[in-house]
Amino acid sequence: MSPSWKQFGIKAEFVERVKVKMKNPATKERIKGLLEGITKYDLQDRAKVRKWAKTFAKILNEPLTETQEDQLVNFIIAQKIDPNNMLHLIKLYTMFR
């Protein structure tokens, strides 16, 4: 996987707020539900990733600037995540624990 989220300009305060909000079981399940069935190809599609970033930001009540959106989209695409590859998921989990 590619470099840490910090290298994409994503602020630690933002990541910490999102981590806390994702501990809410209802929020976590809502987001998991929206991601169900996505593929590694979906996660390389800039338009889809941008749409999900906006949707998740609304769910988490985290308004995003266009710059923040770009940073998140660039980060996600750079990870080349395969949601069916357990190693990829473990690396992501450890990145955000």
C-alpha cells in the first residue's frame, strides 16, 4: 500500500474525529451498508470515490472543503484497495487504529 494519509495532507484532527464517530455502531453499520459489494475497480473510479466521500462526510457531519475532498480521493485511489483482499483490509485497519 501507498504512504500514510498524513502524506496526502489529511489532518490528524480530522482522522481522530472520524475514528470516534465510527465507533458509533449505527453509524458504522450505515457506512458499511453503503460500501457493501464495492470492488477494487470502484475504488479506482475517481467519480465514485468522490461521491462516497461526500456521502460519508454528511453521515459523519464532517463538512469537507474541495481541497479536503481531493486529498481523501487521492489517498483512497493511491491505496489501490482490494476489498476482497484480507491483507489490504488489515493494512488499512492498522493505518487507522
